[in-house]
Amino acid sequence: MKIDIKSMNLEEQTAYLSTLGEPAFRARQIFIWLQGGAVSFHEMTNLPKALRTKLAECCWITKPEIVRRQVSKLDGTIKYLWRLSDGNCIETVLMRYHHGNTVCISSQVGCRMGCAFCASTLGGKVRDLTPAEMIDQVLFTQMDSGLSVSNIVLMGIGEPLDNFDTVIRFLELVNHPDGLHIGMRHISLSTCGLTEEIDKLAALRLQLTLSVSLHAPDDETRSRIMPINRAVGVERLFEACRRYFDCTGRRISYEYAMIDGVNDADWQADLLARRLRGTPGHINLIPLNEVKESPLKPSHRVAAFQKRLEEQGVTVTVRRKLGGDIDASCGQLRRKEMQRF
Ligand code: SAH
């Protein structure tokens, strides 16, 4: 078994290199190469040849292959379907905003959360991604598109807090001054609401933005569309969000996909406004993307719902739809690829 050296942090690489009798500065050189997107040890020309050969014998460097690349004619959004070394596929989306390019990355192959509206969860979870496979989505998107990424959202396939240690390692790598050096304030992490992990994340006091996929303010509706709610209800979820805010000082962004006749009633807007009272945060309304396997339809009440929330003092944004012509919402491209076989 060769070592996945790109998933290591600098300390681990330094310890590993010392077992080969190499000094710490070699580890740093290798770290810079790997986090810069090198795909072979032979290109690491500032290392002695013998070390390069030794590393090639003992270690391997992950490298996703592009299966499909779709570019939106509407807004330049680019969607990648990658094949990983074991044949599994994942998706990454590059979105172009005036404040910079944002990449939306996956954290797992599939997902086990079972949300009724989401394409990523239809085949269940296959496996967790590795830190290197998460970093690669940023590196290879940049290298292929020629565009530099300034923001990262963990909102692709998978539940990031269900792959906690890997996601924390990914954040460490992507934030490192010798790596991509993307600041925590330029990173958002989205979760369906795993409260224990929200507490673990809060304790780390990272300055990233936490997004919570709420989608309903009442237990009956939320349990119907999000199985996680049957274990931890809305009340306890908001308590965890409150603790997160108290601990980090960071406002939470709540995602709310508007589903026709399910979560778009006036009483739900009123309950939502009440729940948010005293917990700083804002609501991001998302026009539902239709998933063909699901009977759920987009709501026509987005503007009315927004107005009703705003009248009660809630800060609301409506997510702009990007890449509407290229199946750019999560899990849809992977699903199509799976169904070809
Ligand atoms: N598992 C994480 C992150 C991945 S999903 C989470 O649940 O937050 C990213 C966001 O897209 C989540 O808010 C999710 O609820 C939402 N989403 C999933 N399918 C959708 C669909 N068909 N239409 C609109 N939003 C959707």
C-alpha cells in the first residue's frame, strides 16, 4: 500500500521524511509542490533525484480525471464530473461572481442523509472522500479552467460533518500559507444539522461561515423531508446553532429550499421568524431545483414568503440560480453518469 502523501499536513510529512533520514525543509518543499498541484515526484526538481525515486516507490499522488466538463452559456458556470482513482465519480462546480470565483466541492461519494429533495443521496453513501480528493477539486478546477478560486463552499455531494476529520484536515491544508492559502472567511460549510459535530466545529472557533440546511421550521414538515430531523428536532438544532454563535461570534446562514405546498405557507414563515428571534442569522431562500426522481415541485411563493419574513425583521436573500442549463445542482450529473451503465 503506497502512502497518500497529499492528504498529510506539513507536520506529518516532516515526520515521514525524517523516517527517510531527510531534513524538515525537504518536507516543506514537497508540501509546496503537492499543494500547488504537482502530479508526479519527478517534476519536483529541487529534490535530489534519489529522494524523488524513493518517494515514487513509497507514495502516490492523487489525480482526478475529467469525465465531463459542462460550461453554462448563461453565466459561465463550469461543472466538472471527475473520476477518482477507484473509479467513483464526484462533482465540482465553479461559479463566477463579481466578487470572485467560488468553487462548490463534494465531501463524500454519495450521501447517507436521505433528504427527500436531494439528488446526491439517491444511491446512498459509497464512501468518504480523502483530504487530497477534496483539495484536488480546487486545484484541478483552477488548473483546467485557468481561473483562480477565491471562495470555497462545501455544498456539493455529501454531508461534510459526516466526514468530520477529513473536512477539518482539508480546511487546514487549503488555509495553509504554503498551500492555496484561502482564508477561512472565504469558506462556507453547509450541513443538514448534525448537532454533535456542530458543537465540535464550534470548539475549533474557525472563522468560516456555517450554513444550516433548515428547509422547514416545524418538526412535522422537517422530519418528512429530512430524516435527520427524526433524531434531532428543530428545537435542539436551533440550540446548537445558538451555541455555535456564542462560541464563534459568527452568524449562521440558514438555507431554505422553497417546495410547493410543503414548506411555503404563511404560518411557516411566521414560525420561522419566531424561531430566529434572538439568534443572529439570516435566511437564504433557494428556488428548488427539480430532481426527476422526486415528486417535490418548486414553490411559486418565494417572493411572498420573503416579504412575510422581512416584515417580521428577518434578513432574507434569495439565491440566484446559476448554471440552469447544465444540471449544475448537486448530484445530478453523477446520477446521470451512473445511469448510463
Ligand atoms: N449535506 C450538506 C451539503 C450539501 S447540499 C447539507 O445538507 O447542507 C447543499 C445545499 O443544497 C443544501 O442546503 C441542500 O439542502 C440543498 N439542496 C439539495 N437538493 C436541492 C434541490 N433539489 N433544490 C434546492 N436545494 C437543494
